[in-house]
Amino acid sequence: MASLEQVWSTIDATLKKVSPRAAATLRRPATDKALIALEQALKVKLPADLRTLLSLHDGQDEKKRLPVLFAKTTWFLLPAASIVSTYESLNELHADGEFDDLEGSNQDGLVKPLWWSDAWIPFATNAAGDSLCVDAGPTKKGKVGQLLWWYHDEDFREREAEHLTAFFSEYARALSGGTLTVRADGGIVGDL
């Protein structure tokens, strides 16, 4: 399997060809200072793939993150500072008891069947308050760095991909292979 850097090299080149507007939303790399601040705020060592992703692109520019980058609804990559604020908001809701009567479900045994876990690091979001998370605390059967969708109004917590490299490898294949298409506004749509 190609490295995450190689995968993103393909994504960057393809986006510049098929949707320069989407490519223009990607931010410059996160600084070492921003990555250290992120780890301190999360109180966890970043999984290597997430550190690499943020070292390539510190999310998308929140002022011009339209068109969407992700095919699945309207998903955007979060900058390090927004990862912190999203993570802190979800943890605050959890601490305040907002999730006390809610349970998550899991069929594959890879992700903890919780409504929210402080071991889930949201790195992408949509306009509805849902997050795509890196799992820093999986079950014994799971793997640190696996991805899961966290929906605020759905209880299932299933693994989406084994890690960021696998997820974005599929995205790169779909984008360069034409499975994903470009809308008139430059947004990327289709199913992976």
C-alpha cells in the first residue's frame, strides 16, 4: 500500500485537474507548534496517520470550504484548531450528561459501542454536527487509528476504514477513476 503522503500527492494532483476550486480550499500544512498544541488539548498522542494528514494539509479553509471535498454528503476536513473545538464541545456535552441516556451500538466488535468516547478524534465534519473520527481507543479487536463515523442522531458506531491511508487510498482511486464526479460548484460527489 502506498504511504499517506503518496496517496495525497495523487489526490492533490487530481483535484487540481478536476476541481481547482476544491483544491484551493485545502490549507497549508499544520505547524509543529499547532500539532503539539493539538496533542496537549486532546491529552493523547496523535495517531501517526492523523499527524501526517495534518502535516500535509491543516484541514480546509473554513471561510471557503465550499465546494465540498468529501463525496459523502457535505464533509470537510477540519484544521487542528477546529479539531480541538469540536472535540472539546463533544466532551463537554458528554460531561454535562447530554449523552447519559444514549447508547451506541456496534456489530463488528472493533469500535466501542458508546455514544461518545474521548478517544475519538474528529478530523472531518459536516454541517449537521456529525464527525468522521480517528479512534485512539478501540476495542481489543480494533486497531488504533481506525476510522468511524460519529452521527449525532444515529447509534451505530462501525469501523469505516482500518486507517486514514486506507480511507484516502479509496478516495484517490474513486476520484482519479471517475467514480466520484464534480458538481458545477466544484464539489465532489458520489459514493466510495
